[in-house]
Amino acid sequence: MTMNNRAFTSLSFKLIGVVLLLSSLLDYITLAIPLNLQSSQWQIGLLTNIVDRGIVPLVGIGFILLGYFVENLNDTTLRQSSEFDLRVPIYILSSIMGLMFLLIIPLHLNNLNEVKVNTLNQIEQGAGQGADQIQAFLAQIDQLSKNPQRLSQQIQQLNQAVESGEVQGQSLNAQQLEQLQKQRTQLEQLQDLSKNPTEYKNRIDELTEQFQEQLISQRRQAENKAKTQALKQSLRIGLSSLMLAIVYSTVGWIGFKVVMGSKTS
């Protein structure tokens, strides 16, 4: 490779590296705007984006160092270029980014744990509200069973809603229509069972147990989903951030060692 070709290739690598590095740093700044440091969700989103984009500045650093490698190709010692030497600032930046990605790990895990705890609390509150709704529904059924006329009116209203496909002038979708049909079937069964107190009590007990089992199943599914998502996120971001921290720190410290060794020589 001639001197001119080597100089052009070296300059090209450096320019590509600088553009990649500056654009990625600008991207990091724009990701943080607007600041909302007190929000764990905002921190999780920011740190996730930073780690997902962490390879871009590393590629930029690699291009810059490759440019200096090409510049000093076939030389027995490192040449002292007349232009500003980017290597020392690059090694400093690489070391800082290595430390940053290392600190991201405990911060991200802490935020994920906080969000998981809040989500589990919300699920627990939702389960409590669901239990109250079940009790209210069963109480309503009990009151209807004691008032045959009101029960008949309720069934007639459901029949009209199912046949017309509307409630208070609003059209029902397929899921709402299916739900009304289920309610109508349950009320019709209760109307028959209300004539037999023993069967009625058994049916109420069955409904109570069925609703409770559904509520417990839904709560467990929601809890497992929240825990699984937190675990997957912590493993993905934690391991990625750890690998980036190792690579950046290695580039920074080995680069400083080479520079100090060349100055000593």
C-alpha cells in the first residue's frame, strides 16, 4: 500500500469512526430528553435504549483505532502524526463508557425490581376488587332469587338486549353479546333452582367456587407474566451491559498501556 493510499484509507476510517461516535452520543442525549429521573419506567426505557445502541459507539471507536493502525502500517514504531491525536481522548471516552455500562447493571436491576413490585401490588389490588365484584354479583343474584318478579324482568331485559344486539341504544360486540347470553342462561337456571332451596344453595356454592378459581388463576397468570418479563429484561440488559462494559474498559486500559509504553520507549 503506497503512502497516499494509506493516508486516504486512514483518514476515511477516522472520519467514519468520528461520525458514528458523535451521532451515537447525540442519540444518547436526545433519548434522555425530556428528563424524568424520578420515574422508574422512564429510567428503564432510557437504559434499555442506551444498552441496545451500545455497539454503535464501539464500532466508531474501532474505526478510529483502525485508521491509526493503517496510518502506522509497516512502521516499526508508532508515528507521531502532525494532526491532533484522537487516541488518548478515545481511550478516556472508552474507559468512561465502560464504567457507565457497569453502573447501568445495578441501576437497571433496581428499577426492574421496583416496577415488578408495583405491578404485583396492582395485581393484588385488582384481585381484591374482583373478589368484591364477585360478592356483589352473588348478593345481586340472591336478591333476585328472592324476588321472582324482578328476576323475570331481568331475564326479559336480557332477552331483549340479546335479540336486538343493543343496550341503551349502543350496539354490542360479539364478546359483550356472548357475556349477556351467559348471564341470561345463569339467571334462567337460578329461576328454576329458586324453587328448590337445596339445589339453589348448591348452585350458589358452585358459582362462588368457580368465580374464585377463575380469579386466582387470572392473578397467578398476571403475576407469572410480570415476573417472567422482569427476569427476561434483567438478563438481556444485564448481560449485554456487562459485555459492553468489559469491551469498553479493555479497549480503554489496554490503549492507555500501549500509549504509556510507547512514551516510555
